[in-house]
Amino acid sequence: MTQGKIVPLLIEFAIPLMLGNLLQQLYNTVDTWVVGNYVGDSAFSAVGNIGPIINLLIGFFMGLSTGAGVVISQYYGAKREDSVQDTVHTALMITLILGVVFTAVGIVMTPTMLKIMNMPTAEIHAEATTYLTIYFSGMLSLMTYNMGSGILRAVGDSLRPFYFLAVSAVTNTILDLVFVLVFKMGVAGVALATVLAQTLSAALIIITLFRLDNCVRLHPKKLRIHFLMLKKILKVGIPAALQMAITSFSNIFVQSYINHFGDACMGGWTAYSKIDQFLLLPMQSISLASTTFVGQNLGVNQVERAKKGVRTAMLLSIASMLILMVPVLIFAEPLVTFFNDNPDIIRNGALFLRLMSPFYVFCCVNQIYAGALRGAGDSKAPMFIMVGCFVVFRQIYLYVMANYLGNPMLGIVFGYPAGWLLCSLITFLYFRFSHWEKHRLTN
């Protein structure tokens, strides 16, 4: 990414990344669709509303993998292959250790997190417990795939992670239907299908790293923690990890506010949140592309090219969001119906889609700039800004809305756009006036 026209480079990198993220989103989305159409409304609400709990641990690890990717991209851009090798093996060793730890933590913390979320019925609570217990048993596979794909993306390869996810997503869909329709396993079946599919994608990514002939090749005998590289990974990764984990934990409380309004509202929010994830994919993929672009170009001291790449990424992100927004506003009801045909759920889901989607432009601003800052090695600023806006501000907003303004449903829902707007403003000002390009890790 240090040479050539910027627009084609970003698009070429972001498209397979977006498609890969699309397929990754399909894991839980397919699970939600299968239980919504073939199991029941309680299972639909259970599987659809546990995202914040899953993202609490996954988000923390994704932050760490972002740190590894930034370090690798900067050393790769600087052509320091020995440092790339040390970072790769350190990152994979961390993954193995944390995979075991997070499996145990996820299973143990499930009852407490579900209690905080205030599930409206005992049946939904039981279904959610079953799904999460099985899902967390496959954490090591999920983490291995995400770290391995992050390593490949850091050196500009976003195609192979997409291919592996395509195979895994198809496997997940087939197993979902087999376990639910043939073996009548219900929620347990879709959870087991997800774990098996993620194990397949992890195996494919590890085999690829074994067979590569470049500086990110995996050598089992070199698997150990290089503490200099660990320090650099943690410098970027810990702030990003804390931001993602704390935001996800905060969203557990936000979900409890939504659940207060009953099953129909909860189901509508489930459908909305699934569509919301797909709407944000182009922007998130371009943000990740900007992280790699900035990292590689700062690695060879091409500061102006890095800055131009950020401006280009911002325009691409906003344009893609506006293009996607129009059909969502027009076809809100059919989109919600795909997940559940309950009229009350359809009405609520369509309402949420039409109210929230115009505000996604603000997400483009904070996510692109945050991605660029992390690519430069400045991960602390996005952490403080996003935690302040998405956690502290949002919780204060929701508390005031619920306790002093009558707890209106739409008022609660608008806690999200309010946080996006504030975060975008602060991130823009920081990016504009700080010397973010001086934070590179290869100095």
C-alpha cells in the first residue's frame, strides 16, 4: 500500500474484507434467522439479544489483534522482516493463552451478564444460557481465526481470510438447518453449528500460515513471546481492547433498557440490530483498510500519502453509507419480516431502522479517524473518546431519560445517535489538531 493510486488500493483491500466481515456477521444472523423461523419467538429474542455479551470478550481480543496488525503493518512497510516474524509468533502465542482463559471466563460470566440484561421471561433466559455456554466453548477457534486473518491483512492479503470465511459460512448454514430441522436440537443446534464452522475457519488460517513463503510464515519452533514486540502490541492493543470491551459491557445495560419495553420491542430491536450490522460493514471495512494503509505508509515515512489515504477513506465511507441507506429506508418492513413475521416485531423493527439509519454518517467520521489513529500507533485517544461518548455519556443520557423524562421508548433508542454525534465531533477535533502521525511504533 506504499505505492500506486490510493482509491483502487483501498477499494481492492476493503471489498474482500467487507465480504469477509459480511460472512462473519452471517454466523449469528443465520442462527437468528433459523430460530426465528423454525424454533420460536423466545429463541429468536434469546439468540438475537446476546450480542453485547459475546462482544464483551470478542471485542477485547479484537482490540489486541488490532495492536498486532498495526505493529506488523508498520514493520512490513519498513521491510524489517525479522521484526515481523517476532510479532507474528508473539501474537499467536498470546492467542493460544487467551483462548483458554476466555473460554473459562465466558462460561462462568454468562449467568451474571444475563441477569444484568434483564431478560423478560425465564424461557428466553434459559435459551440464551444454552447458546452462550456452547458458543464460548469454541472461543479458541474464533480467536485463532481473527488473529490469523489480522496477520494476513496487515501485509495486504484480505482475500484468503474471505475465502475461508465463505467456506465456514456455508458450513454453518448447512449445519444450522441439519441440527434444527433434522435433529431438533433448537438453540443448542445453532450454537454447535457456529462452533464447528469457526473451528474449520481457524484450521484453514493456520494451515495457510504454515505454508506461506514470506515473513509472516508460522514456524512452530519459534512460537514464544518476544517481550519487546509484546510491549508494542499492548501499546496499541490494550487501549483498543479496553474501548471495545467497555463499550460492549455498557451495551449490556443499554439492552436492559430496551428489554424493559417487552417482547415485541425486544424482537424489533433484534431484527434492527441484525440489519444494522450489515449496514455498517462497508464503513468498518474501509476503516480497517485505512488502519493498514496508514501503518504501512508511516512505516516508510510517507506522511502526506498517509493523510491523503485517510481523506480518501472518509469519502468512500460516507458515499457507501448513503447508497445503502436509501433501500433500507424504503424497504424497512420487508427487511424485518425476513427475520420474523410477527406484526408487532415488524412494526418496531421498521421504526428503529427508519429513525436510526440517517445518523450512520456520524459513525463514518469517528470510525475512519479512529482507524487512522490506530494505524499510526495512537490507540489511547480513540479509547478515551469512545469510552467517554459511548459509555459515560450514553449511560448518563439513558439514566436521565429513564428516571426523569418518563422513560420513553424512542428517547431511550436515541441514546445511540447522541453518542455517535458527540464522538464524531471530538474525534474530528483531535485528529485535526493533534500530531497523530508522530506516534509510529517503528521509530
